[in-house]
Amino acid sequence: MATQLSKNFEHQSAESNWYNHWVDSGYFYSTPDNREPYTVVIPPPNVTGVLHMGHCLNNTIQDILIRRARLQGKNACWVPGTDHASIATEAKVVQMLREKGIAKSSLSREAFLKYAWEWKEKYGGIILQQLKKLGCSLDWNRVNFTMDPDYYEAVISVFVDLYNKGLIYRGKRMINWDPKAKTALSDEEVIFKDTQSKLYHLAYKVTDESGQATADTIVIATVRPETILGDTAVAVHPDDERFKHLHGKYVLVPLINRRIPIITDEYVSMDFGTGALKITPAHDMNDYQLGQKHKLEVVDIMNDDGTFSEEAQLFVGEDRFVVRKKIVPMLEEQGYLVKIEDYPNQVGYSERSDAVVEPRLSMQWWVKMQPLAEPALKVVMEDEIRFFPVKFKNLYRHWMENIKDWCISRQLWWGHRIPAWYDNHGNFFVAKNEAEAKLQAAHKLLLAKGEVITEASLQHAAQSLQLVQDEDCLDTWFSSWLWPFEVFKGYSNPGNDDVKYYYPTATLVTAPEIIFFWVARMIMAGLEYEKQIPFKDVYFTGIVRDEKGRKMSKSLGNSPDLLEMIDRYGSDAVRFGIMISSPAGNDLLFDVKEESTLKQGSFFVNKMWNALKLIKLWEERGIATAEAKSQESFSEINWPNFWFEARLQQGKKEINSLMDQFRLSEALKTVYSLIWDDYCSWYLEWIKPDFGTPINGHHFNSAIRFFEELMQLLHPFMPFVTEEIYHSLKERPTGDDLCIKVAAAENELDLLLPGNTPSGYLQQGELLKQAITAVRDVRNKQQLKPRDEIAIAIETSQPQVYQNIGSIFGKQVNAQISFGTSSKAGSAVVNIESDKFFIHTNQQVDSAVQKAELLKDLEYQQKFLESVSKKLSNERFVQNAKPEVVEFEKKKKADAEARIRTIEESLHSLQ
RNA sequence: GGGAGCAUAGCUCAGCUGGUUUAGAGCAUCUGCCUUACAAGCAGAGGGUCCUUGGUUCGAACCCGAGUGCUCCCACCA
């Protein structure tokens, strides 16, 4: 029965219909069973995020992997979820409040969090809805959020556990301080601006043994002369000859005459400034580290609002910039100032208040990384976890071998609050909740008082205690590092069926920029808490750039509106467009203006749609069911089917191997060309019936079966149009959907090719294609219209090769075919291998064109022969090269010689 | 400053263990076609100093050294 197909694939309605059908049929839901699991956990997008190109690439890749696993008969489980993203979300909420005229500082923590949760309820999860439009086959029964009650508890409990294991400690750290907003800033919130600064050269007096100033001085260079009041050393390079006589001596800080040591460190560069560096541990990141290394005193000369403190001795209560203005003339007056140079440098400004950021020491929480990093490095180096592409192994090793402790506290409210409580004696207690913290405090108190500790006395003492919880939150990554197992409640409910079945997960797909933030830490947490790696393979995607090579970002405004693109081109086309040029780990240029790959994608959809229309047209016109009369005619009739079968199996193997290596864009290119070139351009043309004749039944049935198999191959990449075509090809019983149709395993690929090997069919096919193309080329060059009839005489030593393809050949080039030597004056000639094709036509052949073509070919072959002969006459080549290589060169030589003979004969016949 | 990577057709990229490479694909270009699925198409064609340079080798796009240009990550230099 005839099916009415619309002119185009109507993606807008079809895509959402299919998606709903898949979800309603439960195809994306997974529960443990006896199949092999294939698990992927989504890198949780920010809860308030919206879909951008990065997500699109990342999630398309995951969907391709998951859908392929499903078609391989595995139990595919893709877990969705979102991240609370403390900094980003808090910033958005603060901005929203500011627009309403509410300052965060005017709100209590509770009131702020209420706004934040309202915001999350309103905007959270929009991105997950957008992923549905993209076709992502996520298990919607398993949505997780890093601040779900269970998850929150797991994070807190991991903190307490690591603290009890001695892996979490408190320590001072240099942070970016905003003196205007009086808050700490994360590195991401600091904007560096090019600034024209001045470099002040200051002379420090060197002291003698009694501590008195001598005439000797050492000159340092600084852009912040006001900070000299906090200096606790002067550093020089140990090999610097200019200062060797000063090693171990002391100098006096100008104006206040504090005695500080001269230290040596290779950190100091000899060729910058004066080669001598003042060290101010309290007010400079690097100085702080040097200070730690050399156990220097820390003198903090500033208050939290940027004014000078008592410690400074001078300018107490005055602003840092005022001090800078005042101190320079003072230094000059007293003879300390040697010179002032212009010096362009970068100065950090607060993203929020535009104040110049002040590096400042503060108490933070830390995770000791060394013990966690060692096993996590090992599993990657020994390929228990494989990285694609491998180049990231090096990067990973370098970082893991030089790992620094992880600062996990953030001066934010939105997130997991640090489970530490303080009493007013400077003690702190780490516990899962306030009650437990109080018990700890009570225990300590009773112990100190020497009182008897009983359950009752503890409870009693605890009741009267007042503790204050730490104000800070944990770094977002401190929750997301638990993601691969906690989405299955692996920590909160250890050893449950889900975590046993799904963990370790199969593949993690993520961006290389978070290899340290996230990937490395998940490996650590997985090994620490599940005693197993969290995933077997990590696929690093590229960075999406625009046509000018710029990273796509909101601030540049060069990120296209994805939902609009999906509306216009369809999800399949968008997926195609983004995948066709994105090899693993390589950046991918996405031409937003031209949208060329999107167009290519939608052209491809259209092409397949038209192939479907052709088959439907054949069906309408009736199918010839007559059996072949003989074995010969059976082979001849079925030759295109056998050829395509062979080609298809070859393609499948190639695609499987590419997919196994995560070479997804190449796999897609291979399917694309298999469908467009081999199936549409060659196969369908070869079986196309003559006008007015019905299609042969063997051809029709094979065409449908091949189309189904091609749709199955393409389905992971372009799920919607493939499902639609699959259903349009035939009536299907309920539940017969491409989305879950398990493909034959590679070792089951039945060739069923009678009387020949696949390579025989493939070779014959190549010959046929070559012959057709060559004759068409002659037609073009001789300006023969496709309708002009011609006759071709093939002169060949092995006519049996043409037995099954002769008639197709004749039809494709619109020619009468005969065999034998029948060169005629005025005919054109082409050479395929060592066969000659004489083309007879009623029209006058342009023999100059013919001759030129042949001579060009001849020249090429002669040069080729020359290079091969040269190689073969090189004794050392014959001696050293592998025998098979030499053999091959000999064959190349023989072939070239035969070919040259053929061309010469053809040329001769033209005379 | 430290580390990593890249450089092949106009553009985006393949080219795996050095020898089917006198280097492939897609897009773009050019020519001819409204041929009864598809002009969003069909048919055909042209297009390369494999960044430069030195070396290793019988043999280099591929391995090594140097140079040039670009990109990314980390630390952001008094």
C-alpha cells in the first residue's frame, strides 16, 4: 500500500513525537539485570545554566555512546543531574537581588538561602529539558542534584571522614581580598588589567655585626613601596656574583629600621629589576610561599578595609593608596630612593566592586592531596583508566606529581556548609551536626576539668554549650568528586544493588579544562571510597570555537542560540553539524555565520528522505516477483546486492573499529559516505528499473534491508530521522523500534555471498565504478550529451570479469557494450587497468583532446615507472628492505609497464 | 617564566608500525546537466614547496635537532 510522504522530513513535530514515544516506552530507563552494563554519568551542568555549544557537543557525544551501547545489547544507563555550582549560582542570585535593590549584606544567611532556593526552583533544570530536545537518552528516573538531601549528607560525611583520617586540616592561605566589599574572591572573580605602574628602586642599608647600619646598601625594586613596612627579608639569587658578599648578612627596613635577613633563593631572577627582591609574606602570594620556605616572620600591616594597621608602625589608619603617595617623598627625602622607572604590569581588580585586589592571609580548610594523588596517578599511568586522546596522560602526570593541597573553603553561603563548630575559646569541633559537635566539646570540657565522663554528664554539659558553625561553604568540586558513585547512593548506602551493578562507569565525557578540578579528584574519591576506579575511559572533547578561532563565550556574544538552531535545522542536523568536525581532544571550529555544517546535516537528512521516497515509489509501481530462470541470471540479477552486502559489512567493521577508538567524527564520515555515495549514488542507481518496468523483487527486498541496516548504523548520531525512516520503510509491530533494535555482533556478520569472496565483489565494484566514471569523463570532455547513444567495445584479456557487471555498465553510461578488438578510426579510447575501452559515436571525436588526455596519463605513468625502477635498481634497497616491500615494488613496476603499453597502443590506434 | 600541543588543497581535517603516497576526504571553486527520488540535486574536473632548515635511513608528510608561526594550560614575576 502506498504511503504518502511529505516533501521533507518534518523534524519539528517528528522529533518531539519520537522522543516522547521512546520515553513512554521506557527505553531509557535502566535497572540492573544480567546484561553487561554500560554506564555514563553526565558531567552535571550548573543548575541554573542554559544549553550552550559546549553542552551540545559534550552531550551529543555521550548520547552517541549510550545509544550505540544500547544497540549492542548492553544495559545502557545514562544518569542525568545538575550541580549547585556555588560560585556561579550565588553570583547570579546576588545580581538578581541587586536588580531588585537588595544588597546581600543586608540579608541574613537564612534569608539569602531562601532566595537562592527560590531561584533554583524557578530556573533549575531548564537545561535538562533542553537536553531532551537534543535527543539525549537519559534515564529520567535517576535525576540527581548535588544538594539533594542524601547527597548533601554524603558530602558532609566525607568531610568528617577525611578530617578524622587526618586528611583535612585548617591552615592560612593567601587569598584575593576585596577591601571595598570586605570579602574573599575566587581566582575567577579577579580581572587582571594592564596598568602603567612605576618601579621604585630603594636602597636598604646593610648592617654590621653589631646591628649598626654600614655604608653598604642593597637596592631592591618594587611597585608597591608602601608594603616595605611589612618586609621580613630581602632575597637574592644564590649564584648572583653581585650579592655573594652579602649572603648571611642583614639589612634595615627603611624608615622603621627593622632588621631583616638577606636570604638566597633560585626563585629570584638575576636579570629582573636590581636582582634583589624584598619579601613581604603578608601581602604577596609569592612572597608568602618564599616566607614559608624560609620560615620568615609574617607582618600583616593592613586591616580588612585596606587601611594600615598598628603593625605597620607608620601611617596607621591611612588607606594603602594614600600611604603610597606619602611614603615616596619620605623615602626620597631620607635618601632611600635611587630611581623611579615606568613599568607596565597587570593589576588585579575585583569583578564585583572594581577595587584593586589585595592579597591577604586568611584561615582556610585544606585537603592533603599527596596520599590521595598517588594511587590516582598510578591507575592512569598503568592504563587502568584510559585517556582519549592519550596526550592528556602527560598533563595529568605532571600535575599529579606536583600536586598542591586543595583549598576547599569558600566565603559563600550557597553550598554545603562546613561542618565545623567553634566555641569561644578558639577550639573547633568537626562533626556531622551541631549535636555531635557539642558532645565533642562537652567531652573536651569534662576532660579538662577532670570530671567523670558518662553519657549523662556529657549530655548535660553539652546542653549548656554555645557553639557557632563555620560560616563558609565547601568548594563545588568537593561535592562533584563523589558524583560517579553517589548518584547511585554508593556512599550513603554502601554496597547497594545499583552501585554494585553500574559502578565503575564505562566512559566519562568531559572538557580537558577540568581534568584537574574534576577528573583527577573523581579518581581519588572513587579509589578512596569505592576502592575502584570511577570510569574505564575518559574522552576529552575539544573546545568549541567560532569561525575566527575564538572560544565561544557569553561575553563575546559569539555563541549561537542552540534552541533556535534546533528549531530551524532539526536536532539531527545540529548533532551532525557538531560531530562531523570534532575529533577527540581537538578544538572544533564551528562556523556560526555560514552554518555550513548544519546545512550539510540537513542536506543529508533530505538525501535520505529522498531515497526513502524512491523506494516508496517503486513499491507503488509494483514489484516483479518472477524467479530467476537460471543460476547465471540469479548471479547477475543479484550482483548489486552481493556487492553492497560486501561493502556494507566492510563499512560496519570500519565504523566499529573507529567507534571503539572514540574516533566519532570519522565514524560519522564513514556512515555518511556509505549512505550517500555507496547506497544512493551507486547501489540505488544500479538496481533502478527501466522506465515503466517494475522493480525486481530481489532488488527491492535487499534495498529495504540495506536501508534498515544503514539507519541502524547512523541511529546513534541522528536518532530521529533514522527512526522515522525505519518505520516508514515497513509496517512494524508495536515495540519494533530502531532505538532498541540490537544489531548483529561483528563476528556474526554473515556474508552469504555465493561463489565469491567479499573482496572479489569489492574489486569488481571498484572496476565498475572506475569504468563508469572514465566513460562519463570522456562524454564530458567530448561534449556528448547523456542522451547521445554510444557504443563501447572492450578489449580485455579476461572478459569473465565483466560478466555480471556488463549490463549495469552499459545502462549507467547509456552505451551498447561489446567485447573484442574493434578499434575504429575516429573513436575515443580510455584505459582501465590494462583493458581498453573503445568508444564509438556518430559525432566527430575531438582527437586532440583525446590525445592530450592519453599523453598526460602516459607522462604520469612514465614518471612513476622511473621512480619505481630507480628504487629497484638501488642495491641497498633490495638488500635492506623487507622482502614483501621489494615484491610489491616489483609488482608496481610490472603494472606500470603494462599500463604504459596499453596507453601507447591506444595512442597508436588513434592515428 | 614553567608545561603541553599544533603547522598537510581556499577552509576544516584524515594520513595508525617510515615502504599500495607522485599525499586522501568533506566543504568551497570550476564545467556540463531542470536525466521519470533528490537543483538542498546529478555527472565530471581542477586544486599541494606536506611551515623552514639540518640530520638519521636504502627510503621521511611520518623519526631526531634547530628555527619560525599559532594555540592551550599553569604561575602570573618584584
